Amino acid sequence: MNGPHILHVTETLRGGTASYLQEIVPPQAAALGRDRVHLLVPGSQAGELRACAGLDVRHFDDRRSRALRVPTLAAAYLRVHAALRPDLVHVHGSFAGVAVRVAHSLAGHGSRLVYCAHGWAFDRQAPAWSCAMAASVERLLAPAADAIVCISDHDRRSAIAHGLRPERLVTLHNAIGPAPRPDRRVDWPEGRRRILFVGRFDRQKGVDVLVEAMRSVGDHGFAWLAGSPVVAEQSLGALPSNVGVTGWLDRVALQAYYESADVVVVPSRWEGFGLVAVEAMRASRAVVASRVGGLPEVVLDGVTGRLVDAESPAALAQALTEPDDASLREMGRRGRSRWAERYAMTRLDEQLRGLYTTLVDGQRGRIAPPA
């Protein structure tokens, strides 16, 4: 036996969850054995996991509405768990957290369970009743997990403030490994600042704020939006001429955009961590980000980028155009150093596998943060 037998489960792969899994799963498979790491993911999105090719990736039917996916995923989880009997299950995202923790508790499985929300639902900009309900669900289901991973210090503080017990929480900051080699040349207009946005086109990510800011930027800059709406009815409407859309890109193609940009923008309204900021820093790119959630832990204002008030197109436009090219390059160099020192994948890989081993060896219910 090389180590614990792991099953990763997620309800969606669009955006940061896919990036996270593609970073943590391959080194786990290399260390533990390719036959000891498995995934259960939505069938329509399985192609997002190119870095996990060759591993055992199982699917559930996600063609229903998101609310109806919860019982579908719960049933699929019970079938897969019965077939694999893993030592530990690592659940990613709030919807998967509900489905798997309920099924896990009702079935009385003996395997350990790690849960990570990847940003709390109760931290959203939503009606008070919705956030209160999300917090109640998290408190109710918390005992079903042996450990709850917080992806930032902000995430942990918010969890405690909403009533989750500190002894079940462990903070493991997101991280990424070395960058893939780009496979293309990116077409940018000549003589304009090159601005890159990566992520879902939804309210949380603030892409509408960026689009409005770009109207003020005018001919001084051009922005590529790498992503798309995840919910079909979401739309950005008519875009200004200095904004283009690439659609979703795989890791290799996306790296070409990071490395050819002048600045990467993360205009989120709320954010548990902000993995795009770290991806930009790895590529030696300055980051302009909202001063919300975990982003101020990642982006050091005036050092590795700029922080601005959320939902302020004017402040965002100024931060994108005011620094000169030399300042952006220097912030990018500092960001690269910060990624290497704080957010490199080797550290998170060691922390996760240490947590898994601690749980499988029998220390349930109280988790000491890994060194």
C-alpha cells in the first residue's frame, strides 16, 4: 500500500474547481499510485480535466437543473463509493458538499471525509435570508466531515463567525504548480495595454464591472475575456470595441494569454481566495483586484499589483491605466517571487497528503493545521 485510497467529488468543474483539481490530483496520483486516486465529476464537463487524463474519472448525469443535481450526485456517490470503498473522500464545492455529506451520513460509510466549499455560499452578495440559510446548512452538515478545508484566512474567519467549530477547520491556502508551455501566439491590438480577465461571466466575478471600466479605458487598452457564462441566461450584452471574448480555454492555451498580457484583472464582488491572481503571479504578471474576501491576502497592494474597491468601474479603469509599463513589470516580478515562496503546489500537496494520512490513521473530529 502506497498510501490512502482517495476519491475526489465535485458537482461542477467550470472555473476554479477544475483548476484546483488539475493541480492537486496529478501529484497525488504520482505519490500514492494512479490506481489509488479517483474522481466523480459531472459528465458534461469531464473534458475540463485534461491534466487528469489516464486516471479513473467517473461521471454522473448533470443534465438537470442545479438543484436536481444534488440527489443525482448523491445516488452516483453511493454507487461509486460502494464499488471503490476509498479510505478518504475529498468533496469540492457547496452543492457537492450537501449531496455527499447527506449520503455519507445516511449510509454510515467508514471512510473519512474532507470538505472544501471553495468559498462560502454565505459570503455571497445575496439576500440576508439566503445567506442565513446557507450558514444553517453548513452548521448542520459540518459534523459529517472529519475536516473542513478553508482556502484562505478570510475563509476561516468567516466560517467561525457563522458558527462553524474551529477545531474542525484547517486553513490550506490554494496553490498551483509550474506553468505549462504555451502553444500559441495571442493576437493583441498594437499600442494598447493588454488586459486579461479569466473566469465565469457571472455576478460574483464582476466581469460586468470590467466591461464598464473598459468603456472609460477606450483606446488606451484592450481586454480579452477568457471564459463564458455558466448559467445560460447570463449575458454581458453588447461589448465595447476594446473587449473580446475567447470562450473557455484549456490550461495550455490560457497560459499564452497570461504570458502575453500586461496586467490581469480580478474584479470580483466576493472571493474566498482568487486562484486567477496566483496564476497571473506565476506568469510574472501584475494583478489588479477587488479589495474583497481572500484577495488582499494574495495581492499585495502596490507590491504585486493594485487593490481597488469592488463595483467601482472608475477606480478599476484608473488602476488598469495609471501604472507605467515598468511598474507593471516590477510588480509582476515580485508576484512571481511571492508565488514561488507562498503558493507553489509542492507545499499544498504535502499539506493535503499529511491531512489525509492524519485522518485515515484515526484522528477524527479535531484537526491540527499542517506545518
